[in-house]
Amino acid sequence: MTLDRLRPYTAILLRPFTDFSSRVGITPNFFSVLSFLAAIAAGFAFYAQNLVLALVLVFVNAFSDALDGTLARALKKESLRGDFLDHVIDRYADLFIIIGIFANETVPWPIGVFGLTGVLMSSYIGTQAQAVGVGRYYGGVLGRADRLVLILGAGILDILGLSHPYSLPFLGWLLLVFGVMGHFTAVQRFLHVWRRMR
């Protein structure tokens, strides 16, 4: 994934927010829950075809998701429970957002399911690597941060009303990309883990 390499710079950009949060006593779990609620609301907004609201909520989800980990590291409050909570919320967030995009039938459901399976499998293999003793691995061409940025971009193109190739909205084309690149990323991660297993 490309955007995850920018994490050190993200921490610098988020420092004013982490400093403020620590001063007023906001915990990392608060932002985890906020990201979850924003993802649920974004899914329903996509379903209702309110793209502007949906994209605002996707941004809130992405911002909160970045902030919870950054704040935990700044406060030295990283924990297994917090990490577990973050990953569970991320997977449910993926489900709500992606299902919301295709549940209203503006995107054919087979395309939506294909995109969803690519997202879930790439994420699953990244965390399963830790379960088999190799260590968590999030390499590959498409990570969660990349997906959220791409959703924002495709949504903006749909809001602008640009012509849709073959009558499929840009968000629909994006789900195709998620399917292809998600499964490709899953294969990349599988091979990386497989070579390091004993």
C-alpha cells in the first residue's frame, strides 16, 4: 500500500489534534467508536444516494481512524484491547461503507460483492499473518487508507455528474478495482507470509 508509508508524516499533521485531545482527556477509544459510527452513517447515506453526506462521513471515519492510533501512541496507551477494537471496527466499517454503495442497486450487486470480498480477504490475510507467528503484514498494492481516499475521489467524480463509462458510476468502477486489486493484494500478502512460515 502506498499511503501507509506516509504514517510518520500523518503523525506530524495530526499532532495539534492529539495535543488537544490529550489536554481535554479524550481517549483513543473515543475516536475508534466515532469512526465506527461515521462508517455506519456513511453506509446509510450511500444507500440513500446522498453522496455529499456520505463522503463527509467517510472523511470523518478516515480521520478518526488515523487519530485513534496516533493518539494511543502519543499517550503511550497502546494495548491489545485497543488494537483488537480498532481492527474489528475497521472491518465493520468496510462492510457498512461498501455495502451501502451497492445496496441501492446503482451498482450491480455482483460487482459489489466482488469488491467486498477483495477488501475483506486482503485485510484478513494481513492480520492472520500475526496469528501464525509471522507478524502482522500490510504490504501490497492496496491498503485501507488507499481505499478510503479512492472512495472520496470516485464519489466526487459522481457528484460532479461526469459521464459514466458503460453507465456504471465511478463508485461502481471503483468496486471493480477493489475486487481485482484487493485479491491481488491478498495473493501478495499470502505469498509473503507463506515464504516466512516454518
